Amino acid sequence: MVGVLVDFARELRAEGLAIGSGEVQTYCEAMTWLDPSDLLDLYWAGRSTLVAREDQLETYDDVFRRFFLGTSGHPVSELLNLKVRATAESQAVLEVPITDPAEEGHEEETVLGLMASDVDALRHKAFAACTAEELAALRRIMTRIRLTPPRRRTRRTRRASAGRTPDLRRTIRASLRVGGEPAELYWRQRKVRLRPLILILDISGSMADYSRHLLQFAHTAKHSAAKVEVFCFGTRLTRITGALAHRSPDQALAEATKVVWDWEGGTRIGASLDAFVRDWGRRGLCRGGVVVVCSDGLDRGDPDVLATAMERLSRLCHRLVWVNPHKGDNRDFRPSTLGMMVAAEHIDLMLSGHDLSSLEELATLLPELS
């Protein structure tokens, strides 16, 4: 793919556009976050990074049409083949070589339809029932989830074109310019900020089938919003926000495993949440924020400790969400473990995290918890 982008930049340079190696490198880095088989992504990424003046747009459009949409079509064919091969490797779809998109449009639609159906089936397949190849495909799909924490209105205000609170200072200053008569009324409105999002993940032995994917989801959340904190617990609480700062998911999870020493061990939910409240919650970390606890509720500690920690945590945070993989698709789920029964009365929202669609549901519901 890098070779195709470099050849395209070389064609633009031959038409007179001043494009250096820095602009080409920026173009390649931009495409790592986009879909290289999507012509719209190719077009706008190149236009944003390779075009410096408005008078160059016509030349850029002509070269783009000739290079990517010409009769030879080798870049488009290469991109389609790359997409088919990547999807076949990750989702067990047979590779169908595409040589001419114009002549084989029907076959392309059939292959893409099969891909879409396989992706939809994977989204609703439990992590515990997936094969190694399917889990690798799900992790790649999970990197595209964009999570937006809820927002809240602060007490501070800012200038606005309309609103309910008049800006008396600006109004009086403007009236002094015209002899004291108020010529125009100015307004202010309250600022809006993101609420903190805190993810507390259970990485004990009973959560072994789900902990890896919950960490992947936490990594995606960490890079989607600014105020995101991530903690892990088994027999003790460990903060892994710094470890998940790496851009590569594999490297971030490798750093997290070095920090957490009680991986796939016992479970002490009450003691871990109590440590979070004492060491982090009371300092203001979760004040006004949304706390998401991902656990199956199999606590081996004292139920009274868990009840006290959940009560204090629910008072400190804005919303308390619990993700339990055992809930599955059961809408009438009732907790059967002692830990979940103790925690249920303090939970604002109960969700399932057993498959990709349930994690996407969590990402969709979070902005509504404002």
C-alpha cells in the first residue's frame, strides 16, 4: 500500500505540485487510520496532506482520476485484492481475485455481501465460543469502535450568540460606546465538558475468556477520549492507564500484563473496589464520572465489604454501570451469585460483555448517561 501512495505522490509531483517526502510520509500515516480500499478515504486524505493551495485542486483531481480511476485500473484492483485477502484471513472467507471491477461488479457485490454477513455473525458470537482466527478478527474490528463519554454542563460560562443568561459586562461596555443606551444584548451559556470514564476490569481466572477483549475495548476507549482511566483487579487493584497509552494494542496489552501480577488468579471484588474508593475515588477521580465495572460477580471475599464499597462508589460517581458476560442475551437476567446480588441494588445499568455487539451497545449507550 505504501508503494501505491508513493507512486501517486510521484505523479502529482510530475504535474508540478511541490510535494516533499514529509508530505508523503504524512499521507501514509493518515491512511493507517483509514480504509485503504475506500476511494473517498484515499481522496480526502491526499487532499488534506498533499495539496497546499486552492489553485492546485484541479490538478489534484485530474491526477487522482487518472491514477485511481483510469482504464488500466491497477491501483483499484490491487486495493480490492488486498481487501479480499485481509478479510479472508481474518474471517475465513475464500479469496476471490478481482481483476476488473467494471466487468466483475456482480461478483464483487456477492463477495462483499458474504463478508458483511460473516462480520455480522461474528459480532453476535460469544467470545468463549470463537476460534483463535475469529478472535483475531474481532480484535481488529474492535479497534474501529469509537467511544464517546457523556458530557456535563459546568458552572463556568462562555460567550454565546443566544441563551438564557445575559452577559451584563459586555452589554454595558457596548452601551458606553453609544452614550449609555444598550444597543445590543449579549448572552452567555454554560460550558460543556466530557465526564470522566473509569473502567474497572476483572482479570481473574473466571473471566479468562473475556478479559483480553475487555482490555482491547479499554485500549480503544483510552484513545477515543481524554478523561479515561483503566484499572484491573483480581486479588488486588492495579492501575494500567499508563500501560494502555501505547498506540499499538498488542504492545499496550503486553505492557499491561507486566504491571498486573495476579492475572487469572483469585477474585476479591469487594476489597478491590474498596481500595479504588479509598485511594482514587475520594480524591475526585470519579466525581461526576461514569464508572464501568466488568466482572462476573464471583467474589471470594466478604459480602459486607463489597456492599459498603458499592454504596460509597455509587454516591461518588454519576452513573455506575456493571458489565456481566453471564448475562448474555437474556433480558430477564437475574443475578445468581452472591456478589452480584449484593451489588445489584447499587447498579444504575446492567449490560452484557460476552460478544462484540454487547460492547458496541455499551459504546452507544455511554453518551446517553449524561
